[in-house]
Amino acid sequence: MAFYRVRALLVWSSLAALVCSSSACDGAPRGDGAANKSQGAAKDASARPAPAPAPDLPEERSSYSEADAQAANELLMQAQKASLSNQYGAAMRLAMQSIRKKPSKRAWAVYGAAACGSGNKNAAKKAFKNLSGGMRGMLVTLCKNKGIQLP
């Protein structure tokens, strides 16, 4: 039983490091993306297919105002702190507000982590559809530890 608790803690920490990669995450773990760089270094970036556009995102814009980007980042930092404090409902709400201002994979990861933490399978699936690669794998592992099976 203790093994699963330690593993869940490691997954949470890893996800927090991935989604909290900016210097604005005061006191939270930070990720430098080194794991992602080493995994993709051997493959030619041009050989990878382009990711499909994510559903459930607000209308795609070619650029966002500086005010929208700053507001989205602030909401995301609040969501990150709420999620790490086990305030999953608040974290989901704040992450979704951030996504509506300026969609990002980091915001979807925070939303998904909070959804798994709260046991919200539908919200976790929504986040899963909007993530890719390593973040998707982390979400699957995190949700599995909380009893939620993702595709």
C-alpha cells in the first residue's frame, strides 16, 4: 500500500514539474523539460506528424493580446497552487478560465490533474483529449492511481 502512495506522490511531483516550468511558480517544483528533450533528440523533428487541433478549445486565434496572455498565466499559477493544495474544484475552475483566455498544454495538464484528484472522469477525459506525449502519459498514470481509467 505504501508503494502506491509513494508512486502517486512521484507522479504528482512530476506532473507539477512539467506544468510549472515558468519562474512564476513560487515555491512549486519547476521542470526544465530536459526529459522531453532527451527523448526527442534522437528523432528528426521534421519526421513527426503535426498534432491534430484540440477539440473543446476556444476559437483559435493567431495571436493573443499581452493582457490575455498575462491574465491566463496568472490564472494558471493560481490553479497550480490550488491543485497542489488539494483544492481540486478551484483548480479546475481556474485552469478552465486560463484556457478560455489563452489555451495551453500546461493549463490542460493542471485541469486534468485536478480532475483526476477530484475523481471527475469526464473532465479527465476532456483534458486527456487536449494533451499529447509525455503529459498525456503522466495524466494516465495519475488518474490510474486515483481509480480513473483513461484510454
